[in-house]
Amino acid sequence: MSLECTRCTAPTAEGIHLCATCAAQLTATLDQIPDALATARDTVARLDATGTSSGGGGNPAKPPVNLTAMEAVTELQELCVSWARMTLEHDDNDSLRNVESVPYLKMSLHIIRGNDWAGDLLDELDGSLRKVIRAVDVPPEVMNMGRCWTTREDQSQCPGLVRRVGSNSIARCHECGETYEAAALLEHLKDKGRAALAPLSVIVKALHQSKTIRITQKSAERWVAEGHLVSEQMNDKGVRLFTATQVIQAAASKSIGRPRKAA
Ligand SMILES: [Zn+2]
Ligand SMILES: [Zn+2]
């Protein structure tokens, strides 16, 4: 029985071959794959349409961007499919056979973590994802704002991703062309982030960085000790988890009755 992570050799529970940190990395990698593939396909289509498919910087030794990108896209897609097949072989649930590979892998982390090839799966998918991202060299000013909200004729949700270029006030779905107010989408993403569970130190740091609220780790820990801030969930390492909303609310109620001194 294995007692260490097959990727980073951190200690794990019996029968678990991927530690919590590497499992979180796998989730992050899987989350990025659909967007990276869509961006790469977009870039290739744009280069094909404009005929600007020559290598960068006039370097004749460099293969065309769209060729490298297409190869990277194909490799990543094939890896997702073959690892999904591998996982399916260990899955008793036959009803998931028709689920697409990336969503299937995401919902099968418990199966993946129980197999000694879990580390290889993560290394291969992560390496291949990086190749795709590098191949199209996405300009940093394009912001991914999540899945499109449009309902299609067959009542399914549009599979497109909404993107904002630079500081445009309008964001657009690359699939159906639907436009959105970027500011409203940003608010929505913030709300979603505030509902996500994380260890206290992570939340305190995030609130600090986003300039939402300035509290020290010490006072947050004191609120927990006083029972003012109550965690309802733990991660598999036994670390208590909180949401940013909980911490903001605790901070707000704490400041009542403690008026700020005038400057
Ligand atoms: Zn690990
Ligand atoms: Zn759309």
C-alpha cells in the first residue's frame, strides 16, 4: 500500500496516490484545459483567416504558429481522452461513459487518486496544457470571464467563453457573439469568489490583496477561538475552511461598538 504521493512524494493516507496539494493542482489544470483549447483554436482560426501564419520574428527556423498550436491542441485532446479511458476502466459507474473527457476526469478525482498512475496523469496533462498555452502566447490583456449565459435553441447552455479585451466595457462570447457588460460580470465573479471555501490564511491574504478589508491573521484566528467565526467544513488534511463572506461579516459585526478614532 502506498503511503506517499506518486508525484511529489508527500505523505498520503493508505491507498491514496496523489496528495491534496497535487489533487488541487490537477483540478486547476483540468479547469484551464477547455479555455486553453478554445483560445488556441481561436488563434489558429484568426491566423488562417488573415494568412499571417509565418513564424514569429521573421525567424525561418521557427515553424508557423498555427501549425505548432494545432499539434499542441491535438496532443492535449488525445491525452485527455486516453486518461479518461484509463480512469473509466476503474470506474464501476457505466452511466458516465458518454461524458466528455475533461468533465469526466474532473468528477473522477477520487478514482484517479486511488491509482498509482495518478502522478503520471497530472504530469502529462499539465505539461501538454503548458505547451498549448505557450504555442498561442495569449496576450495577457484578454480576460476570461467564464462561461456564456446564453441558452441555445435546444435549451442547452452556450458552450462559449466570455472574454474581455483590455479595459473594454463590453465582454463578448467567442462562440455565439453575445455581449455582456464587463463590470456586471466582474461583480458576479467576485460574488462567486466570496462563496468559495478556503483556509483562513488564504482568505485573509486574498481580502488584503483585493483591498476589500484589512484584517490581521491574528484577529481572524481570535474570532475563530472566540466562536465568532465558525467553520462548517474541513479539507482532507483537517484544516478548517471558511468563506470570504463569513470573514467580512465577522469583521463588520466586530467593528460595531468600536468606533473608529477620527484621524
Ligand atoms: Zn503530491
Ligand atoms: Zn455564447
